[in-house]
Amino acid sequence: MFLVALAGWFLPGGGYLVLKETSRALIIFVTIGAIFVAGLYIGSIGVIDPFGAKLWYMVQMANSPLVAIIGYYTKGGGFPVFGRPNEMGQIYTSTSALLNLLCIVNAVYMAYLRKTQDEEQ
């Protein structure tokens, strides 16, 4: 179950790939990836700000380790974003992260159910 959770965090939908649910994994990857990229497009990569918006950054980290890599490059503040694009970009990227967290929990639950079904038989 830990492997399923870790795979789901590294790659949106990765937990479902471990469970051999490829169509579900592809749908999750495309959907969450599109929402995340839309947030970056709206507000630029400056919306991932580990110092100026710590709470948003902690939520965005549920997306994947890619957020930490982007945060490393934006920590100097060379990508200023202000006003409505900043807010919208943070909302989109954080929403995709929370959706990914929901998918991770669901994949772990599916792995748990499969484990308990195998033990009963």
C-alpha cells in the first residue's frame, strides 16, 4: 500500500498503474496534469512560491516532487506574479494537488480492499 501511495505522489495516477488500472491512471494523469499546467499558464511558475506563499506551497506539494523542483527555481523571487493571475494560478495548482491527494487515498483504499479479499480466499 505504501508503494501505491508513493507512486501516486510521484506521478498523478501512478498508484492506479501499480494496481494495473491503466485506463483510470491515464484519465487521472491527464486531468490532474491539465489542471496543474493550466494553473502554471495562468499565473506563471511564480505561483509556486515556497517562501511568499507557504500555505499554498504545502498544499501544492501534494501534486508531485515536481513542485519542489519548480519551487527551488522560483525561491529567489525572479518570477513575480501579482493580482488576479497569481490567485487563480494558486487555486488551480492547489486544486490539482488536492485532487491528486484524493486519488492517492482512493488508490491506497483499493489496494487495501484487494489485499483483504486475497486474504479471505
